[in-house]
Amino acid sequence: RAAVTYSNEAKADMLGVPPELIVQHGAVSEPVAQAMAEGILLRSKAHIAVAVTGVAGPGGGSLEKPVGTVWLAWAWRGDQVAGPSVTGATLMQLTGDRRAVRAATVRSALGQILLQAAC
């Protein structure tokens, strides 16, 4: 299962990311990436989830979060009662155009899936 949630509203509606989390930390942040990963697990039968939120460009960057800023979070299904267990998140500062940033993000996301599946 996959969800493409570019807007903050979609992150909240489709993945259950609390809007106040987005207001407090911004859409491109570790807490939002983690909430996205947890949200997809809670709304699917997946065992592993990877969530990405970032600024791929060419516009949209800021001094605090320039183009190429990407948060990647991954989670796996934990105890059915307690819910998903987020295993980690990482901040990436990528270079290149939009295509290069997206390609590097996909490689990193797939790498995390392989790593988690091997554990």
C-alpha cells in the first residue's frame, strides 16, 4: 500500500498525522515523518513502512530547510495492542535537481526496507 500525501491536509486525513504536529514542527520534520510511518501501519496490513517528507525542489526551500532536505522514517509492525514500533528516522541533505533528490530518496528508502526486512 502506498500513500502520496503532498499536502498537510492529506497527511492528516490519510495518515492520521496530528495537524498540531505539523504546525509545531513543520511538514518536513522528524516527528511528522515518524507519524506518517506509524499512520500507514495503522491503516494497512503492511509489516514495514517507510515515510518520506522533504523538499525536492526546485522551489519550496528555506534557509532552515533548503532544497534537498529530506526526513526518512521507517517503522515495523510491533505488538498488535501497542501498535507500530518506529525503528528510526534519519535526516538527509541531498544535492542535485528534483530528479536527483527523488532518486536518492528512493534508494535510501528501499535500502531501509531491505535492512529492516533482514532483521
